[in-house]
Amino acid sequence: MKNYSINKTPNQVQSELAERFKKLRKSKKIAQATLANKSGVSLGSLKRFEQSGQISLESLLKLAHLFDRLDDFDAVFTIKEDLKEIEKLFK
């Protein structure tokens, strides 16, 4: 029996991230080889990322930097306030 959840799995996030990246690269009309050369990420790593979503964090950050998207990572691992805990203070 398959488990269903509204939460994404790590594999789903990887796949979606890779697909969005590929669309972004194509929208900018940048060939994989050109992007690899400009970013310092190997062509093999870039191809693997676009096909499977697998990439090192360092390479992902290099690609994000090239597209001026490093700010997209600002929310990762930030502590979120639990609004339910705050609501208890006003009851």
C-alpha cells in the first residue's frame, strides 16, 4: 500500500528543483557547456543535476550565484516562529 502525503519527499523536491533550473537555463538560452564553463561546475555534474536532481551543495550554490539567485537560499534552515505558541500568550 502506498503512503500519500501532502508533504513533498526529498526526491520530489530534487526533481522539481532540477526541472525549474533547466527551464531557467533554457529561458536564458544558455547551453549546458557554456554554463558549466562560466560557473566552474563540471558539465557532467550539470547534466546529472538536470536529469536526476543530484548535485553537490557547492555546485548548486555556484549555479545559483551565476543566475543571481543566492538569495533564494536565505530561508533554508531559518528558525520559524510557532504562531500557536504566541497565540497562547494572549489567552
